[in-house]
Amino acid sequence: MYQASSQNLFRFDLEREEDRIVVRLWGELDLANARRLREAFGALGDGAERELLVDLAEVPFIDSTCLAVLVWAGNRCREQGRQLVLRAPTRAVVSALAASGLLRSFRYEASSLDSAKPWPTRLPAATG
């Protein structure tokens, strides 16, 4: 039987820094959390922040429903004149992005990419 642990529990934290919003995600991002994730992104509004930075360092798993939420959030950001940037995607997140064909659909924070680890595919050029 599957045992939920604190590592797997979904959490969404928000911090505003000057001209960007930093969203930190924890836990498994799956069908059970997709609606909550979309609502959380939707509640960010259309403030003056130019960037939405999504920190994925503590996400051990992401499924296609939550990948769709990230695509939706990215499209919404573009409509609002913002840029969505992913920070520190885990190997599991990169693998899911690659398998879905979405790896090059996102921008990445350059300083957060671990080039020492072998990735399942080439990462796109990082943003500055």
C-alpha cells in the first residue's frame, strides 16, 4: 500500500521580490493536486511583477496534468506581459518535460541548473 510522506505532500509557497513573484513548490505534482495548483497560479493576479519564477527543486514527481497547468500558467504570463521561468527542475521534472515534448517550451534560471548531473536529454539554453 502507498504511504504518503511529508516529502510527497503538495505545498505551494509564494514570495514577492521587487519585479518578480517566486513560487516554491513541494511534493508530488499529480492529478490530485492539479486543480489546487491551477487555482494558486490563477490567484496571482496580473500585478506589476515582470517575472514568475517557479522553483521545482523539491518536486520528486510531476504528471501530465500538472505539466498542462505549467503550460497554462506560461500562456497566462505571456498574456499579462510576464515571463515564466523554471528554477532548479529535478531530474524527474526534466524527464517529464522531455517525454512530453515540453522541455524547450520553458525558460530556465541559468544558475539553478546542475550541469554536473547527467540529464536524460539536453537542456535548452538557460536564461541569463
